[in-house]
Amino acid sequence: MRRLLVVVTVYFLVFGYAQVVAGVLVFPGWRPGTPELLVLLVGPNAGWLIHQARRNALTRWVLRATWLWMGLAFLLFSVVVPVHLLLLLGLPGDVAAVLLVAAYAPLAVWSIVNAHRLEVRRVALSSPKLDRPARLVQISDVHVGSRGAGFLPRIVRRVNALDPDAVFVTGDLVDLMNLPEDALDSIGALAAPAFFAIGNHERYVGSDAICARLETLGVAVLRNARAEWGTMRIVGIDDAETRDQVARVLERIGAGERDRAPFTILLYHRPDGLEDAARAGIDLMLCGHTHNGQIVPFDRIVKRYFPRIAGRYDVGATVLYVSPGTGTWGPTMRLGSSNEITVFELSPAPGGAGRES
């Protein structure tokens, strides 16, 4: 009940308070009546319900427009609160309106532009378990469905240009049901072996069908399983809400074998279980899920649930890397975060864990 109350309160603050205050400030003569308030408050839910009632290409665009509205409204709320406080402290209304537009407009535009950019981050690692260099690429949280049809092909072209030895996809590749059958075809154009572990969104929209499709496209799907790849071992664990998922699955499939194991890479969607992975002798753990908050100040909330929100974290000889995501979920917006393709440059070494660049 308390959680529901919090959700309802936040909803009305974002879609009621923020939009009405901004409208009255920018258009001083406007006074919202019942129809306007209904549109502001019910509109976001209506877009979602339209898509739920009839899933097709048109309603997917309606849903994307609805998500964008929600993201812009959340950002507006973040700007309206301090401007409204200044207004209550005596700032003239016309000045407050100019300040609101001057702060909000560039942030909104940049967040949309930034959501279409792809950044490449390189991480260098060394291990005595490696007998030769390797270049590995991680993509995560692409969210085909939330993103348009051209986004995944762009990612694949960018990944292939990096000339990787292997590609790892750490979940949430898909986030909508009833996508066109060819929506994932471009992933079959990856020029290197690809390994996939499911995320929470695959669980929501039908992981079995998605995994079957990926396998026909040549992707190795690892569901609580391990595979030997050259002199390395790749482990994939299904996303789960329980915090002990990594420990339980690693024990069951015998992926650790700490004293005898080759260089072992663990693919797990959410950044949980690092200590368990370290105890099992995992060398590199790759996760995603957090999107690094995607839109500030939402990152503050995400970090409460996932303190290891993005980047590199070390426990003993085990390195965890949390991707901020290669795509976006919901609104096609990013503010204070970026879409990332991560390149891991692995090299043999007498000891040590390397550096990030």
C-alpha cells in the first residue's frame, strides 16, 4: 500500500504538478480545465493501453511517443521544482518563465540527441591465465522494440568495425512482444562469434521464442550453462530477482573449479553476485541492466538498488564491468549517461588485473 501511494504521488507530481506549473508560467493566461487535465494525467496511460489492446507497427509508434512524453515530463519536473521554489521566494513570473525555458529546452534536446549516439569505451585487462591477446566486445540493453528498426543494424556495423574476436550480449536485447520476425536479423551479421544471456525483459516478453530465433541466427545462447571457447570458458546465467542466483547456478554447473579453470567470463544481466563470482574463481563478470540511471536525477534512485551502477569494480582477482547499456528503455532519451559499446582488450601477463582507459 505504501509503495502504491508513493507511485501515485510521483505520477501526479510529474504529469500534473510539473506540466501545469510549466504551462501557467510560460503561458500566463492559460488556466487548465477538466479536458486539459484529463489529457495531461490520462494521456500516458492511454498510449500504453492502446498498444496493449492492439500490438502492431502503428501502436508501437504510439507507445514510443508516449514513452518520450513520459521522459520529457520527468525531466520537466526536475527543472520545474527549483524554478517554482525561486518563484515562491519572490522571483518575478516572467523571469521564472525565461529561466524555465532556458534550462529545460537545451536539456530536452540534448537528451534526445544523446540517446542516438554510440560511444565506444575501451577497457584493458591482463591475466596470467591468458596465453594470447583477445579483443572482446560487450553490448547490453539494446531494447529492440523501444528502439526503432534501424538501431540494431547500426550497432552491428559499429561492432564489426572494431574487429572483435567475440561479442557478448548481456540481456535486454528485446523488450516488446509481437515484433516483426526480421527485427533481430541484423545480429546474424556479426562478424565474430556471439554469446547471449537473457535479461529481465526477455523473461517478460517470451525468452524461449527469442532465444530460439537468436540460435537460428548463429548466436550461442547460454541459459545457466557454460561453453568452452578457444582457451576461455564462457558462462551465461539467466536473469532472476533473487540475489543468490549467481551463487546457486555457478555451484550447480561447476563453472568455478578455481584451481583448474581457464580464463572464465560470466554473463549475467544485473550487477548482483560479484562476491559469489569471485569466490567461484570467475575472472571477468559482464553485466548491464542499470542504464546508469539513463536520465538524471533518476540515477540516484537506481544507485540505491544497484550500488555498482556502471563501470569497473574489482573484488580480488575478479573484475566486474557494468555496461550503462547500448540502447535505451522507454523514452529515447539519455541525460548524464551514454549508449556504450564496450571493448575489452585482453592480454597475457604474469599477474595483475590491468587498467581501464
